[in-house]
Amino acid sequence: MADQSVIDASALAAATFREPAAEQVRMMTAGRELIAPDLLFHEIGNVCVKKIRRQPEREAELIEMYELAFDLNIQSSAVDHHAAMRLAIEYGLSAYDASYLWLAIELGVDLITLDRRLQQAFETASRRH
């Protein structure tokens, strides 16, 4: 069985929309079983909408990229929202980012993110738990 990792929206968005960090994300996810909070695809959808608003001429292409993200085998997981909120307060994160942090800590797995603040919170929290 592959090692499991939590993937956040920053990493998946980079890969999905072929951003400069896409190759870095592909290397970080290679051979990994990916899991994420239920909110992941809502966040990716929001990224897509923002990109379309900035570049309406790319709408069809961006929607196609978004739809391909659903082909990835990312397991969805519920989150303890109260515990995530406490992490958000403790580490100065959004409630969304804290959901990824909580899940990675709860499962005892790596967190794949491009968000420096979230990565730093994960490293700190991992040492405590």
C-alpha cells in the first residue's frame, strides 16, 4: 500500500491549473495515496472561478482542467471542525487551512502544501503531537 498524505488546495490547484509549481507537486505526490477534507473541491472550484474572472477567454480550458482534477483518486474525509477551529486560532490560520492541518495530524501523515504558513504550522504541530 502506498504512503498516505493529505493534500491541500494550494498544491492541488498548482497541479490542476498547470501553475509553475505543478511539477514540484507531482514529485511530492508520486506514489502517494492522497486524502483531503471534504472542502477540497469547493476550494479548487473557487480557484477556477477566480481564474475565469481574470481570464474569461480561457473559460473552457480552465473548466476542463478543473474537471480533470476529479479524475485524481483523492479520498475525501470529514474533519473535526471544533478541533480544526482551535488549530486555526493557535496557528493563525484560516479555518480552511486548519482543516488540512487537523487531518494530517489526526492521521499522522505528511501534508502536501505550497502554503508556507500552513507548512510551518504543520511542522510545529507535528513536533507537539
